[in-house]
Amino acid sequence: MPRQIVEYSLLISCPGDVVEEIKIINDVINKFNSMYTDTLGLRVRVKHWSTDSYAESGAKPQQLLNKQFVYDCDAAIAVLWTRFGTPTDKYGSGTEEEIEYMLQMGKQVFMYFSDIPAPPSKQDGEQYNRIKIFKDRYKERGLYFEYSSLERFKDLFLAHLSQYFLTLDKIEQVTEKIEPKLRLKSISNDRLDDKLVISKFDTGAFAKTKQVKDEIKELFAHIETYKVASKKISIEDSIGLSSMLQGKPVAISKNMEEIITKLAEIMDINISESFFDLGDLKKSVVSLDSNLQGTSDEQKKYYAIIELYEKILFVIGWKPFEEKLERYMCIRLAVINEGTKFDEDIDVTLEFKKGDVILHNELPRPESNYFNIIKEDAVQKIFGISKTILYQDYWSSIKKSSVDNNTINSTMYPFNSNVSEEEEYLNELDQEFVYEYYESEDKKVLNIHYDYLKHNTAVAFPTVIFVKEELNKIIYRIKSKNMVEEVQGELKV
């Protein structure tokens, strides 16, 4: 019959000269698993860059390895002989970086230094000195062992592996405590905290006003450099049979012209009479993707003017809205499963004094004229909590069908001409703030649902929660499918 197995991942962190030791490590792990997987439900799985990494770009090699599998490992074994390794951005070698990360995270590190004589071809004075300095640094902390033969290394590692995983606490954890263990934590500076941290809200999604103003000045100058024929088409002139056959002439709207011209006057920027000319630029009405038809300069100038207009709206409309939001205080929360089993159908309930929490529909809104500058992911960028190496984002804990439904709901509005831009914005808020709210005379309760949560994993709430500065604690309850009893707790400021 199927049975629950608790699996721990062991990182092998060694330079390329310890080939025989890596074979021994794998042999020891296989022997350990054959002895205890069936009897105790305990298994150790090794991870090494040669078998668990894959081709990827976008960062330095060690950073990619860390992201791919190092951060997820529960323990590590490091073996050094004649080579220390290649330096990384932060440490003397990849092995040193992996060891330091493990120790900082409170994870087990088995560290060994070989005293086996090296052949002349492997002797390198510089590498040896780096190993010696590294060893001296950890000597007082009692973190390593030395061996003079491969047989001695094998005996040491098997003994240490057994001592660590077969302690009374570990055996109880495996045989009696194969269950989830959920609790709430606060997020502070991308770290998890047992204390509730209240911080000033920072949208963090858009550039500050001064930077945008500088970009506006550059755009004004750049638009003037495009070489476009002086043929200006009005919106009214762009309707007719010819436009159906040859494409619809593209023109800048009168309202857009007026706003751009007015800001140019305010910023003391002179624009030419042909500033808004787009030549023979047309938009296909036959092609389903409505491609622009025209010269490269005509198309680039059109998109540059649109970009200029949006940046102007940001300065005069969106930035004041941001400033209003940044007067508010907020908290960021995460649910963490510290147990040895995954969990499903998790409901987290937060209880506040009625005046201590501010719901998303009580927040200030942009001025009505500026909803159209909100990009489809702006609400998520402003209010959502993105994943880090310590916790996942909320949507990673939701089953695919639920995400698909949310996506369908959130994309229905753009195709409904009867829905205003303000209603679109409010719909985006509702899609992001997926809490259920209840209230009584003196309490306000928020409930959030997670589909599943893996063991040894933390998942953030979908968004920040806005609160009053006077908040001193929140009371929470967690119910789930696999926990026998409801968890009750509190986070204090």
C-alpha cells in the first residue's frame, strides 16, 4: 500500500578533484536508504551540479545553481582535498558560498578535509593556501573532520549521517510527526519574522516624478528627430471607404494634442508645427492584429508620442494617487508549513479590531481621467507580494483551474464596452485582494484560502494588508485538510 516517506535532500558541494569521495557519498546514501526507508519511512536524496543542474542564462553560474537546487537542500556535505575552487561574486569559491548559505539558514553541514597525499600533478601552492585559510576559519567552530584514507572517509560519513538522521527527535519526527505544521509569519525586508512588522506603504511600481519629468524632456527632443512627411490627418478625416480598402489613417487625438501642448508650455519646451504629423501612417482594418502600415520613422514617432502622453498622465494624475497611498501603513504576511507533510484546503482567518484594518475598497482611487494609464499588471505590481528565495507568491499555491478562472474573469471586462475604466480598475483590485470579509460590532475578520502548501515551504499572502498605525496584534486561526486540530495564534507588533 502507498505510505508516507519523508525525504531530505543532501547537497554534495565539492571541487572537481574529489572524484572517489563523490562515489563513496552515493554508496553511503544508498546503503543508508536501504536500511531505513522501509523501516522508518526516511530517505536521503543527493543533489549535485552534474546531475541536478540544467542550461539556463540570465545570471552568473553560481547564482543559477543556487536557484535551481542549492536553496532547496536540507543539508550539505563538503569535501576538500587539493582544490578550493573558482571564486564567485561573494565568496572564494562556489563550495564556500554553498556552505555559508547552509550555515546561515541553520542547516546541517558535514565538512571533511582530505589528508591523503596528492600526486605532483595535483599540487598547487595557491589552492592549498586557500584551503588552509578556509580550514583555520572553521577550526574553532568544530565544524569539520579530517581523514587520511578513503576507507576512513566512508566510515566517518556513515557514522555522522546516522548520528544526525537517527537521533530520537528525527525518528519521532519521521515515525510519529509526519504531518503538516502551519503557522503565520510576518514579512519584513523580504525575510520572515515571528513579530508583526508594520511599515509605511511604498508602491515601488513606478519611477519617481523627477525621473519621469527627465524622461518627458528627452521624449520631446527625440520625437522631433523623426523624419516624417508633413501630412497631418485629423480623426474626422480618417473615416471613409478609402480607409476600409487601404487602411485607416492614424492621427493623434485632439485631446492628446492639447494635453501634450499644454505641458510643453508649462515646461518651457518649444515644439515644431509638425510635431504631431504622422505622414501616411495607417492602421489595417482588414488584418486581425490591426498592424500599423508606414515607414519605420512614422511608426516609431507614433509610439513615442503615445509613450509621452502616458508619462504626462503619470505626472499630473497617477503620481498624486501614489502619494495618497504612501501615507498608509501596511503589513505583509506569509503562511509557513514547518511540518514534514504537505497540506491542502487551507483556510487562514485573521481577526482585527474593527478600526485597525482598512479594506481595499476603502483606499483612495486615481482621478477619473487617469484610469486609462493603468496597465493590466499595475495593480498586482503595486499591491501584490512577489516571491523570493524564502517564500513563494500566493498564486503558486492555487491549483491551475482556480488561476484560469481568475484569468478569465479578469479579462472579460476589456471586451465589454459598457464597463468603464474605473470599473475595470476596481475589478483588478477585487481579483488581487481575494479575501473574504466579515464583521461584527467590534471586529473585522479576513479569510484567505490556499489550495495546497508543501512541507518546509512558506507562501505569502496575495497582497499587503492596510492597517492603522495603532495596531498592536492580530489573532489568527488556521484550518486545513491534514491537520487534526485547528491552529490558533497571534502576531504581536
